[in-house]
Amino acid sequence: MEELYNTSFKQITNWVHQFEQGGIEGLRDKPGRGRKSQLSDEQYERVRQVLINETPENHGFNTVTWTGPLLIEYIKNEFGISYKKAQIYNIIKSLGFTYQKGKGTYPESDQLAQESFSESLKKTN
């Protein structure tokens, strides 16, 4: 049975007991479960506003784009709270943002030369 549901025997027995005590409602997740956030509601809102309105340069970082590791460092410096990389992306999502990987652009590049090179590659194939 453990292989069928990909879970431990203990978890299955817990589900059985929850069902016996509360029926289907006993199996539903209860609100407020899990670890409480270390950031207060005000701190969450501050982080949201920083992501919207400020760049990392405003906080002494040498870049203009927020990343997970930079946000970890910002929160540690600002609020004294440490997060792991995996958790910071959950926080970013809970704030209504999505993780987007940047695509590098180089201002010194020659777009016409790149297009010409791409065309010459197509002709050789």
C-alpha cells in the first residue's frame, strides 16, 4: 500500500484516524498549518515596495536587477532575518511576483553584423 500511494505507513494510518474522527472533513487541511512567517505583514509590504520601486543599487549592490540571493541579503541586512534560496522564491511568489530569468543584452554589440552572421549560417546548412 505504501508503494501505491508513495507515502509512509504512518501517514496512511494518520489519514485513517482522521477519517474515522471527522469523516471527509477530517482529511482536509486545516488553515494556519505550517511554520509562521518570520517577516511581519509590514515587512512583507516593504519588500514588495522595494521590488516594485527600487533597484539593488539603491541598497549598495552592484547590479540593477533583483535576484533571489540579493533579496536574501537585503532581508538579512534590513530585518535581520535569514532565508534559504528555496524559501525566498516562495516569498517572491507569495508577493505576487514570478521568477524570470534575464536575457543578457550587450549595448556594444552590432545587431546588423549578428543578423548577417545568422543568415550566412542558414545558407551553409
